[in-house]
Amino acid sequence: MLFFWSFQLLPTGDPYNLSSLPSFKKFHVTSCYLSEGHKKGSLYVSLDNQKFLLTTVDKKRRSVLLDLWFHPAQNCQFTVEGEATVTVLGYFSKRKKEKSIMDDDEFKAIAFKAHELGKELEDLHNMNKKKKKGK
């Protein structure tokens, strides 16, 4: 089950802490954007007392697509530096494990069949070329 989530970070505001939310398995950050009228803001995440720059948004690049996963138990905090209010978008997942559409053996079998069909199509194409040249 997935739950959409967003939060705003103010340049003078408190950090946003995922651990304060209900128990979820993971949080997927999908994008962030600059609020109207602001100049520039850098989005940071702090994990284990280390601070990492995720991205910077400004008037030229108002939004950024992201593909980052965080576990709420990591005690990660999001902050913004600069003169901007930044909105972070994403979703929470309660899934214990993502289910694959097929297992490895099924994937290998399908890939092998696709490869064999590709060879057959190539052979047919080459036979047609030879026939056309022979006429």
C-alpha cells in the first residue's frame, strides 16, 4: 500500500524528521520544487550525523526529479539552506518486500525465447533479401 506525502521546508524552519511519522517501511522521494518568488534553495538530508546535499533549485531550475529511498528508522532529517521554501514530494510504502512480476528463471526463459525469435526473424529477413536479389 502506498501513501502520497509532501512537506515544505522553510529556510528558517526546523528540520523535517521522518522518524516522527507513523511506522512505514520506506519513503520514496520523487521530486522537489521551489515555491513562487524565492531565489535559491539547497535540499539536504542528514543521516548518522552526516549532511548530504541532494539538489539545489532556483529560478532557472524550479523543480527536480529525484529517485531516493529512505527508511524512517534511519533518523533522517531534511533541511533547506538558502532563501527558498522547498516542497518535497514522495510516498510511503508499507510493503515488506516489493513483489517481482516474475522470478529469475521465468525471466531467463522469456529472454531466451525472445532471443530465439529474434534469430528466426533475422534469418527470414536474410532469406527474403536473397530471394529479391535472385530475381
